[in-house]
Amino acid sequence: MEKKVKNFGYSVTRDRQIDFDANNHDVGKIVALAEPTLHLCISCGTCSATCTASQFTEFSLRQVILLVRRGETKGLLKEVSKCMLCGKCQLVCPRNVSTRNLIIQISRALCNHEVSGSAMLKP
Amino acid sequence: MQKHIVVIGAGPAGLESSANLSNLGFRVTLVEKEEVTGGHLNKWHALFPSLASGKHTIEAIVKGLNPGIKIQTATKVTGIEAVNDYFTVSGHNGWQEKADAVVLTTGFQLFDSHRKEEYGYGIYENVITSADLEKQFASGKEFVNRQGKKPERVGFVHCVGSRDEKVNNLHCSKVCCITAVKQAIEVKQMIPEADVFCFYMDLRMFGRHYEELYKQAQEKYNIQFIRGRLSESTEDKDGNIIVKVEDTLLGKPLRIKVGLLVLMAGMEFPPATKALTNMLGLKNVSDGFIQPLDEVLHSNLTEIPGVFIAGTCSGPKSVSDTMADARSAALAVAEYLK
């Protein structure tokens, strides 16, 4: 059914720019503490090339890691949930990033962020 | 009779070539346009990847000089002429020598970052070059920006004046990637709480231990590498620099504020040397640097018998590559004169 929205003849285009200063970097900081191999990623894309989820969906671990690093975490939890934790990415990573734990830590931080508004883990 | 060789330019290449030629039994005159020998290395605080002191390195090279070497400083070579089987080399101050062979070790000139106006060098106070940063490191003073504040964020821009046809430089200057990694680490060592970013197109970690240093920059110092070439920088009211770049790995434009922006200036062939090579009739290829007779087999020979090249006058090189090239040039000269 067609929504009855008044057509004003124009729309608003949202800015695509990553505003690094305005973004919240808590998730990135917490994840890096929990899994320091986050720092080692060189965005080579081997993980996403081997990933079964990437074959069937838009999911890309390479991109998830970058989005976390840039503080672009809006809507990321849904992305991360596509991972099936099979761990194939960990077998192929040339920098020995602990990718499986990384995904778990990213999910945890994002969940906490969503529930409590803070990525900080409660003791 | 003892053969005489004139070496032009007393940077690391000229010093090392002279030392080796003298040890091989030749009479050597080393000419330098500046008052002191050492070249660019005099102004360089620390060398990658070991962070060895630039000053100590040049001192060690000079220590290797045989006292028989004649060092002619403050002399700009203005003429080289091939006469029968020798060369006449003359300077601006009337200095003149006959030589059986000439070694060109005239080096490079640093790219003038003013030419990339959109990056704001010479316009915004907190945009500096990699060479300016080395001077600041060497001064031993507290690391602050032009407002006297410790910058919370420092950005490094790779490939300034390199791989950029807008400034007529298609070539890669080779050493800037690893220099940026080195300087980023040094900044983090001075201000551990600062966030440091490198904006790069490709990271060319070609040398031994370079990749290790890059990994250390990520792992130990949490330096962020953002793939994308800067389009422009602007200044806010507090003197911070706002950088615009595409995060090409995410496919999105990105803006970020930094307290200090460092431009990794590349290497160019110096116009002063161009006059000498023109005089000799030497070929400079499209990148401006002198073309060796054969890049693989005869990298220190030129098209003119008796004229040799070493160091960065034949293309960008690290200090260690320059040293090796200088030694190899000495052997090539010895072979020619035997």
C-alpha cells in the first residue's frame, strides 16, 4: 500500500562524510583493549575473501574493522551478527589478527553501547 | 703517475666514494658547494629503521676519510670540460683541477612543499614538512606546535611531491613511507597520549626491517593508517588543521582535525646539477634524474667514459643504499682507470 506522504518535490540528502571528530570512539577503544590484535589489521581483505557470510551477504570483516576504527558504529551490530564464527578468517590472516575473538569483542562492545549507551563493560 | 679523481658533492655518497677511491690508491679531490661536508644528513636527526643518529653516522663516514683526500668546500662547480683523455673541472671561485675521472655525487633537492598549495604549507603555521620535523627533533626542544601547545593529534601526509603528475613528478621517492612511520613513532614517544594518523596511497615498506617498524607502529604505538590522498587542508580559528581525504577502503569521504600536519616531501633532481649534466651532454630521463649506462649491469657508469654517478643523483635512495652505491662507484672507477 502506498504511504500517503505529501510530496514537496524535494528531499534531503544526508551527508556521507565520516566526521571523525564527531564520532564516538568508545567502541574502538574497548575492543582494542579486549583484543589488541585489532591494531595489526592492514586491510588486505583475505578474511572477507574466504568468508562464507561475505559470499552470500554484504558482510565484510575488513570493513567492520575499519568502521570500528573510524567510530562509524551506527547499525554495525546488525552487520556483525551475520558472522557465523566459523573462524576461517583467522586461518588465513597474514598478520595473525585474532579475528574470531575480535568479532565477539566487537559484538559485546556494540551490545553494551546499545543497551546502556556506553561501550564500557560493567564489572 | 697517480691518477686523479674529482668527486662532486660531499654528502654520504661523495664522502664514501672518496674514502674508497683514496684507499684504492688514487689521488682524490672532493668538491662541495656548502661550507661543510655531510649534505642533507647534517640536518637529519635519526635514520630509519634503527633510529641511528644522523650526526653520528656522518661523523663515522668522515672518520673513514684518508688524510690524503683534498676537500674543497664552499666551491660551486660551474664547468666540466672533456679535454683529450682528461677533464677540466672548475668552480665559481676560480678553483680548477684536472681529473682522469669525475664522480657525480650531487644528490637530490627536497621537493618544495609550497608547490602543493592546497596542503597549506607556508599558509597555515601548523603545516610543516618532514625536514622541518627532523630539525625540531634535532633541536631537543619540547615537542609543541606553533601555538606552543602539545598537539593532541598529528597527521602525516605521504607522497607530497611524489607520484603526482600535477607537480610533474611521476616517480616514487622511496624513503618517505618509512620516514613517515619512523617520525610517527618518534612523535608517539614524545607525546604518548597523542593520536597519530598517516594518510597514504600505498605503503612501500621495501627495505629490511621496514615492515617490522610498520607493524610496531600499529601494534605498540597504535598509529592509524588511512588509505587516501589528501585533497585539501584548511585552518580553524584555533590554528588546528582540518584535513579532507577519502577513506578509500571504506569508499567514503572523511574529515578530521589535527593539531599538526606533516608533509612527507619527496626527492627531486636539483636544477643546479642539471646545468652540469647539460654541459656534459648527459641524458636525464623523464623523472629528471641521471640515467646510468645500464640500470642492471653498469649502474655507476654514464654514456660518457670517465664520468661516474653515485647516490641520489641517479634516483631516490636511502642512506644505506647510497653508501653501497658509493662503494660500487669507486670500484667502477678503479676498473676504468687500471
